[in-house]
Amino acid sequence: MTTPVRTSATATHFTSYVRARGPVLLRTARSLTPDPCDAEDLLQTALTKTYVAWERIQDHRALDGYVRRALINTRTSQWRKRRIDEFACAELPEREAVPGPDPAEQQVLRDAMWRAVMRLPDRQRAMVVLRYYEDLSEARTAEVLGVSVGTVKSAVSRALAKLREDPELRPVRD
């Protein structure tokens, strides 16, 4: 197997693409994993896969879809491995107080929602993330995941019903 020769033009185009779209793609990666460091690693892996396939990608206008698919596939592989990346530490770092709404209450709400989303089956979770965290349309979500719009509608509907019934989120609704 031969390694494709990369031209400086390829590297320049790829670098320009990453600079322009990196923040949006990082937001997608962060919506797929609760840990910001894991999200950066996930994006790096997806961008590496994209760079390797750069010459084979025929329509560079569809690069976001290609990278999103690489993000989802990579994260799905990680879910299947069921790695646990939590580490106990002796001391927690102190944070500065921020005026405004109680950050502890907001964090409790975000944590409860993420735990509920993370308990959804992988496929439903990916659809909910793309629909509501990435704000993609049903048609675009279906296109990214390679399923029909009806599948997205029914899976998201079932996922939202599960979230509404989640006992950990009941205090939030009351």
C-alpha cells in the first residue's frame, strides 16, 4: 500500500478548512461527549481521518458532513469499547464566584440533562444531539446519519418521551 503524496496545496486547503470550521466542529464534538478534553481528542481523530481521505473526498463543499460522520463513528466506537475515563482526585480546584444565576443550580440542571441524554441508546442520543444541540433540521440529521427523515422523527420522539419520563429530571419539571 502506498501513501498518497500530499502537496502543499492540500495542506493549505486542509488548514484553511480547519481554521474556518474548527469551532463549529468542536461544538459538535463537545455535544457528543461530556468531557471537553475528550471532545478535543475526538475532533482531532476525526480531522486526522479527514486529512487522510482528503484526496478521495470529491465534494469539498460537503466536508462538514464528512467530519460529522467521522465524529459520530469514532464516538460510537468509543461507546462500544465502554472505556471509563473518570479519575478520582484528592482535591477539587476552587473556582471564582460568578455573579448572576446560581452556577451550582445551572450545573446540576446541565449534569442531570446530560446524564439523561447519555442514558439514551446510542442512535437516539446521536439524533438528539444533532437535532437539538447542533440545531440541524430533521432532513439534515437524516442525511448525516444515513437514515430516513421518518426514522429521525420517530427516534427523536421516543428519545424525548424517555427524557420526559426520566426520574432524575422530574424535579426540574416540577
